[in-house]
Amino acid sequence: MPKPLLSARYRVVVRDVQGRIKRIEEAPSKSFILNFLYMWWLGLNLNSTDTISVVNSSGQQTAIQLAQSMQWYQFADGGASPYSGIQVGSGTSSPSASSPYLESLILNGTGSGQLVYGSNTVTSPSLSSNPGTITVTNTFTNNSGGSVTVGEIGLATNTMNPGASVYGAALLIHDVLSSAASVPNGGSITVTYTMQVNT
């Protein structure tokens, strides 16, 4: 069977308060979603007045215009939304291609059930070998006072509406872990997405 020309993998590492690794999971990503196609469509479309309707991580809907399409490419702390880049959630339902956001986004913070979102790290494309790759990594720290369960992960990017204001993060990839991961208080979970192209 031929390799897909475009694919992604994820790696999840859970650590306890002492930094000891408690769990590692690595698997192919199964769920590029409709927003991913919209991102490419806006980037390739020659009509700057065309808009599409997208839903951000808060479940809000807005029109996104080609004139601001470059905002789709900001993974690494490019705007006001803390949810651009990698996201984590507590949902466990299988995603569908039309899913606009995680089933149950874990909010950024130190309250019950929350995780502190770190800064996304994005590598430069590696094109010296086949496949070519790019990675996005983020670490989420648990300062909530109790364990936090992560069942789903995703990769999102900032968007802007035609008024040129930062609108929020729109999900591009959505994956459910093989089993939910428990992040202990004081511990962390690191998620890495590796996207690759083959020739």
C-alpha cells in the first residue's frame, strides 16, 4: 500500500511532579478535519473577497476572509488566543471530519480540571530527507490541585475575521488517545505533532 503524501503523527508524554515519565503514546494522526481543507482553500483561492464560516475553540462561528488568510498559519503564540497550536481536551468520542472543535476543551488555567498551556515550539521544515517534516510541541502543566484527565488532542491555528481582529483558534487536526491519560497534580503532559510529506 503506498504511503500517504501528507500525514501526521502525534506523541504524548505524561510526567509526574518529579519529572518521571509515566506514560508515552505515539500513533498516526487519523483525523485531519474540514477546517484543514478550508485553510488550504483560502490560501490558494485568488478571490480576496471570498469568505468561509468556521467555528473556533469556544464554539463561536464567524466568517474568515482570504485577505486575512495568513493568520491561519500562526501556530506559535501568534495572537490573543491561548488555544492556538496544540490543544488538549477531556473528550473520548471518535472525531469526524466535520468536527469544528474538541469535544471538551480543557481550559487554560489553574482551576479544577484546568491545565496551564505552555508556549508552542515549531521546528523549521526538514527537507533534507524523505519524508520532509515539521513538528509542533507544547507542554501543559497541572497546577489544579488534583489530577486532570486528557482524552483528546488537536492542532489549531489562529484566525482573523474580515474586521482584522483576532477571532480565535480553529481546529485543523483532532485525535483521541487510545485510552485517557491522567496527568497528576504538579505533573505535565507534552504533546508533539509531526507533519510530513512524502515523494
